[in-house]
Amino acid sequence: MIAFLPACGLALLWIGPEAMVLLGFTAVLVGWMTRPLPIPPEEDDDSCDPATGLPMKTAAVEAFGDTMEEARDRMRPTACLILGPDSPDQLLRHLHGDEFDLLLRRMGERLGAQIRAGDRVARWDGAMFAILLKPTPRLDLEGMIQLAGRLQDALAEPYSIGAREITLDTHIGFRLVRRQDLETRAPLEAGALLAEAEAAARDARRAGSGAIRAFAQAAGAIEPNEHSLARECSDSLEAGQIKAFFCPQISTDTGAICGIQAMPRWLHRECGLLDESQVLPAIEAAGLIERFSEVMLFETFGALRDFDRLGDEVGPASLPLPLAQLDNPKLVERLAWECDRFTIAPERLCFVVPQAAAARLSEELIDHNLRALHRLGCRIELAGFGTGPVSAETIRKLAPERLRIHRSLVAKIDQSPDNQKLVAAIVSMAESLELSTLADGTSSIAEHAMLGQLGCSVVQGPAIAAPMPLEEFHDWAERHRAKLDATPRLDLGNG
């Protein structure tokens, strides 16, 4: 406005009042149009995370609610995943706040690059992310496992953060909403489904590095509980104090060694030698079933390789298969890798499945893993037979090669007509199904003899030998074979 004052004065002198008024009006108009405008304050978007730019938890729940409505309308499966780094606290200790935010932003970008158009990534609690999948016609368990593997591979590539290189192991939990879930009358709440995926993620994190878990309606997630030995389990496992002992399995027809079973023993500094009844509850309470299973499998493979090196034929090795392992989508993949690493044929492994797992064969993940074990070539035997209801459909789906008769039926069988009748019925049924039988916990020679008379195929227990370290097993096996060779045999050929 001030710049126009001399021009207005000259217009008055040279042209007249009309020119001055016109020029003054023009100056006022130009001044108003060029006035500085206030910058509006930025509105905080509470639905987006400032570090990653992704929707936050509340927005994710709302978005998955819309996804569920679409899934119900179109009757198509959908799913949600919760995932994050295995050791977020360690990352926070080593990275500054800005560096940690940068890492999360890079993780979000990689996750976004792995999903399809229509799928969504959101920031969950802490360093966790949620992935919401759009309704898909052919979404199944196998597809979810493959997707989880791709996400882990993408996040495992090194990150350049500041002057350092960061690598991550991530755990994933997911909740698959199948078509039959959508057919139920009770509506499925988006928040509840995401909470179930989060529970599966917590279970995966407890299971070990890079674990994947699917939410199981019947089982849910097992929370660690207090146990007097639980705190010592991790150090003892890594120090080799919890290890596999081996129990021989004997054929009732020939007396020869026809198999071995790996059993856990804990060489405890104060309590002495602890057996499986004391070891397994402590391992479960500590949430270390995954690591414990790895140790047992490693030592069993090592034993089989040692037997091969010595030319010692001992038959297949039986290994208990905990229920928590059957919930692991990577079970068969890791097992196949270990078989290749040790050059051990899968047929030489016989997994002992508890009856609790047989009761959950309707769950897709457990059924998937058992079928995959069969395809790999592993043997299956059903434990605890005779102590609970097992339907013909269960035996058909499980397809075991052997039924393991529970020790409660084996105890005092030489003196109990009732136990004799029950075992005879089990053996007869097994033979009609072309299955073998194993009597667990055989504690006396009389029990051994009676089980052989009833037609039981294999026995194991204190009457044969107690579980022993591998080096002792070799000596025992040599003595046992020498005893068999020295046993007189009838020469039926000479009459």
C-alpha cells in the first residue's frame, strides 16, 4: 500500500481526482489479494503411526471388520496375521529412537511389497505389525504357511540402519477364517479374531526363533507357569545336561533288537538324574518345547549315524512328538532338512503321537502335519492305547504303523486275567488292521513271556533294559546279541 502513495499523488496532479481514486482502489485490491495467509495447524491423524505412516491398531480392527463383512457377503475365506521381531527389547537397547523408527518403517515397506492389492498392513502394539488379507476364494492352511514363510524371508534381509547392519528373526501368528467359520450363526468379531492371531503370535515367540503358529480353537495359547525347575531348563539344555537316553525295543518272536526309543534325562547338579516325568513338565512350564525337541532330534540323528558307522542294525528310532510340535507349521520342513543334513532316511524315524493329538485330528494344522509326516516317509505310532476312547475314524486318519499298549495294561499282566483279555483284544484288532503292537513299561520276565504268548509284537521296559546313554547302549547291545547267539536252538530239520 505504501508503494502506491507517490503514484496516487502524481495521478491527482496530472490527471485529476478520478484517477487518484481509481489508482487508490487498485492499490487496496492488490494489497488484499497479496496479504499473507495464516498457515493452518497440521491436524494429527490418530489413525496413522507417525513412525511408519501405517494405520494403527484401532484402524486395523475397523478395517478388518469391513473385511469380515465382505467375507460373509461373498462367503470367501480371509485371515489376519500378527508378526514382529523375536527380540524387540534387544533392538531398542542397540538403536536410538530415530533408528528404531527407521527400522520399523523399512519393515512396514517390505511387508507392503509382499502382499496383494487389497491386503493391508497396520502397526500393532510395540514392534508388532498386523496384516489383513482380503477375502480370497482358495485361501487355505498351506497358502497361509507359504505366505508366512515369504514374509519372514523378506524381513530377514539385512537392514542398513545408520552405520550398522541389522538382521531380524521374526515370529508370526495367524488366524485363518475358513468358509465353515463364516457359515456359523454367531458373527465373528474382528477384534476377537485379531486377538486370537495375537495369542498365536505370543505362542510362536515362546516356541523359539522364527516360529510360526496358527491359532487353534481347541488349544488356544499355553501360558508359561511356575515350576521349581523351569528357570534352569534353558541353561541346562544349552549346557547338554538335558539329553537323550536310549531304551531298546525287543521282538517277542526272535528276542532281537528291533528298535530304540529316545527318552529325556536331566543330569541335575542337585537332584541327580531326572526322568521324563520330571523333565517334561519343567520344559513345558519354561515354554521350551521347541528347543527341547530340537535337542532330542539332534541326539537321535547322531545316535543313528553312530550305529551306521559301526554297522550296528538297531531298527527305527522312536521319538515322542509333543502336541506343541504338532502345532508348528514348520515341523516337516525342518525335519526334512535335518534328515538331509545327517543323511538319515525319514523311514528310520517313528514318531510317538499322544492320544491328546489323536483327539484333535479334526484341527486342520495337526491333520496337515501328520499327513506331511506320512508323505515324508516317517512312521507313526499311537501312544497310550487302551486308556481312552479311540474311534475307528481316528485310526484311519492317523494311519499308525503300530499301537503302543499303555503300561497300566502291561503291569502284572501275568497275574491279571482282565488285563490279559484286554491286551488279547487289542492285539487281535491290530492284527486285523495289519498293525503291530508294542507293550510299554514291561517290568518283569513273566510279563514279557505273557505278552509274547498273547501275540504282542514288541516289548520295552525295565525287564529288557533301563534307558541308557549311547555309549552304554553299544556295550549292552553287544552283550545282548552274544547272549542270543549262545542260546541253544532246536534243529527241526533233522527231526
